[in-house]
Amino acid sequence: MIRVFISTLTATLILSGNTFAQKQKAKPFQWVNTSTKALPQGVRHATFQSASMQLRVGYTIYLPPSYSTGSKVRFPVVYHLHGGRPGNELKAIQLARFVDKAIKEKEIKPMIYVFPNGGPVSWYNYPQIKNGAGENVFIKELIPHIDKTYRSIGSSKGRAIEGFSQGGRGTTRIMFKHPHLFSSAAPGGSGYEPEQRVRDNNGAESERVKFAPGYNTWDLAKKYSEREGRPKLPILLWVGTKGFNYEFNLKFSKFLQKLKIPHSKLIIEGAKHSASQIYEMRGLDLMKFHQKNFAESSSN
């Protein structure tokens, strides 16, 4: 009898713990998030007022050591779009450690990294949710805010975009919709399988999540390929061979080849579906890819 009671109590505690963990994970989306931990070297958290939503929007930004020297030098900017849903501007900030190290060791020239908040359905405009225009907030509000507030090179000559997983999906959609805004684009570990599902189901990713028809990486790539006089954009696909999106990244690369869209691939042997792991292994290659495509006017 005692043994049965103990077993029942143990099961109850486990179930209660699981329920609590689920509640902890189900944190509601916020446009502004604060960290309880110290931010990486050179990283600061800030907000701006969104004109479209009439509320504050958070972002984190890495500024290189030479930014604070008092000079009037302007710096190129890399926008890194985080993975996962919903959005949170703190998700990918640990990548700044690798950028800071590369700059201090003079392996790359100084550059700014911005880590935006992707919105409630990361990097999509999703009108079914109030204040759900993640793409528009990024393109129409955050980028102009950065160029106005910081000493960035406020043109496509010094502006790059990259992202991982959901952020890779967002990077791909955005780079084909707005190629004139960027000097280079590097989508990584992108979920091209669910993007294909969106394409093949008239915008439906699932029964609950539905986007506008044509609002996916595959259709937007095709539309970009058909544009007359389309802006040329250096593209680098990066993915680990142990990542669950690996095969579909190869498939998407073949699709781009068929569309005659020039691009390069960075395949990281043994890397899992982890932006941090890939940055630790080959992040310098990504940084140098962007640097190569920045205008020489950004030299320091």
C-alpha cells in the first residue's frame, strides 16, 4: 500500500513538473525582451518606437571596439535573423562572441552586427495576429532606425543579411523580395521543406498556420529569377551535414541552379542544426563572405 502511494505520488510530481515546464516554455511573445544574464562583450540592448504599431520594439546590437574611439568612420552592418518562433532579440546574441574575437584578432575588419526581433511568427508578415508584421517592422522600421541612430553605412553597399533555421527562411524570402537593400545574403540551415509545403498548399504550412499564396522561398526565388534587370546579389547557403535541414538545402540549391540564380554553398562537415556550432567551426568564412562584398568605403 505504501509502495503504491509512493509510486502514485512520484507520478503526480513528474506530471506536475512536466506541466510546469510546459508553462515555462510557453512564454508569450513580446516585442521587447530583457536578459537576466550579462550580455556578450560589445553587445547592448536597445529599443525604438514602431510607428506602425505604436509600441516599443527591442533589438540587440554589437558595436566593434573601434566604434567608440570618437572617429567619424562608418561601419558596415550584418543583420542576423534568429531561428525559432516566436521572435526574441536575445536568441542569437552569443554569436557576437565569435565576431568580437575575429575583429580583435584582426581576422576581419570592424563591422556592426544587429540581432532583431522577428515578431510573433518569425520574419513573416502575419495579419491574423495583431502587430504581427515581422518582416515589415524589420525592413521598413528597424533598418532605417539603425542607419539614423548609429554610424552605419546607410546603403546596400554596406548592409548584409543572414539568418539560421527560421531566420534562414526569413533571409531567403527577404533577399528575393528586397535584393536592392543588401550587398550579400547568407541563409543558413533554412527550413526549405516547410517552405515547400507552404508553396504546395496554397499558403498553408499547417492547419493552423496559413500564409498568403506565393509567400514562400520557392515562389519568391522563381519570381526573382524572372525579374528583368534584377539586382545582382551574392548569395551563400550554409548548412551542417548533421543538421535536419541538410538534404532540403541541397535540394533548394539545385532549384536555384535550375533558375540560373548564382550562389555559393558552405557545407560544414559534422555540424548539427546549430548556428553557434557552425559559427565556432566556420563562422569566419561567413564574416569574410560579407566583408568581401562590402564596399571599400567601409575600410578602417
